[in-house]
Amino acid sequence: MALTTTTTPPPAARALSSISTTPSSTTNTKSAPSFLFLPAELRNIIYRLLLTHTTPIRASTCNILSTQPHPRLDLTPSLLLTSHLIHSEAAVILYTSNTFQAHPSFLLSRIFAIDPARSITSPLYISLITRYHLRVRLDCDAYYSGEELVRAFTGVEELVVEVFQSSFQACDYRALEAFEGIRGVGRARVGGSVGRLFAEWLEMCMMSLPGKEVGRAVGEEWEGERGLYEVWSHGNR
């Protein structure tokens, strides 16, 4: 994964960094862990090797997502238990550099990396996360509203929406209608059981500037996807 740098850390990152980031002057240098005396740049490289995964979940060019919904992540989060200093430095990298799963029903109130039963509940750490993956089932009614989606995902760095249903063309795209209002996403990808043209249009909506209106596309190019907006009311659900 390519290293990235930011000039203005988020408020939560600044709160974590308020903890002392230099070893105490009274520390016995002969017995102190040598890791803490490495330059900060080298420590960040080590943190990234241990706390970031290189197989992010993303839609492919043909709008088919991986058959494995949650790839096995080779992470070492127990590193954060080593000391207060290492925790304050490494937590920012862990939460800002990885893609997390938003709960399919409760969105950001139940964020997890691998196991839904081990969700992240701290508002401080949730505020650091900017990359999300969300699975949306078309043949079930959503538990969230469009307003909740807008509050949760407007302005995030990355949002991957994986669409699925129990059988092919068994329902319409009504469950995706609420995603139209999301704006300001740095990188949006929609894939799975959804037409390519509609997926590209929805990605364009979510990556548009906040407040920008995006018209509903019509025309012959939408034939073959059952009419882009006919699916709102003429599906089989």
C-alpha cells in the first residue's frame, strides 16, 4: 500500500497525538526499548507494515466484487497495547489507512474490520475512519434512511457499495435510491448485482460536490438495464 501524508490531521488524530510522543528524559537508555528511539518516519513505516492490509475490498472494472466478502486481514492490532506512546502513534494509522465494514443495518454504530461481533464503538476512533465498505441487499427493506446515509458517508475518502440479492433480477433498485443524496466522496465504487450504467451514475452522484444536483440520466443507452428509473417502481419485489 502506498504511503500517504496529510498536512492537516483530523481533530481526533490531534487528540491522540496530544499524548507525549518522546521518551521520558528520566528513562534509563540502557533498558528502554530501542524502538522508541527510532525516527518517527521509520516508526510509521513499521506501523503501516503491521497495521494496514494490502487487499482492500473494491469493485472491479466489470462491477463484480470478490466472492470473499471479507478478505482475511493480516493485522497486528495488539501492538497498540504495548504502551501509551505507541498507541497514540499507531491508532491514527490503523483507523485512517484501512477499509472498515459499515454494518448493513446500523451503519456507523456497528463498524467492524473482520467480525461484526467485535465492533468499534469509540466515537474518537470512528471519527478517524474515512474508508468504508457496505453490503446492500436489494430484496430487503433498509433499516436506515437517506438522511442517515448522508450523515454517515458524505465527505468520506472511500465508499465501496456491494449490491446483492437472493436471485438474479428478482427485485428493483429501490434500496439504492437513498444513496443518491451522498456527496463529496473521494472515491466511490458500486458493484455486484447492479447494472454497469446505473452503477457508474450512482458513483458520479456520490463523488459530486456537496449541494450539487445530479440529473437522472435517460436515453437509449439505458435500455438493457430495464430502464434506469423504471426499476424504482416496476421491479419484481
